[in-house]
Amino acid sequence: MKTLIINGSPRKNWTIFKILESIKKSIDNSGVITEIFNLYDYSIYDVMA
């Protein structure tokens, strides 16, 4: 099974991201493949162009 965690926070590597990393570690320990997707890494203008 695979799980995608989406981080919509405007601040990268702050509190929400650290909480999501903790959740990711817990899920990974159960044998599930998990990835965190940061919306911060993408610009909405790139998509609209």
C-alpha cells in the first residue's frame, strides 16, 4: 500500500511539516510506503502558464 501526505503549509520545514514527518515515520514503521508532497515547492503560476 502507498500513502501520500500533502503539506499545504506556506512555510517549509516548520511545525506542520514536522508533525507530518512524525506521522510519516509511524506509517512507515507499519510497512506502508509513504511520501510527503509539499505544495510549497510548486508555483501556481507554473501551472497556469
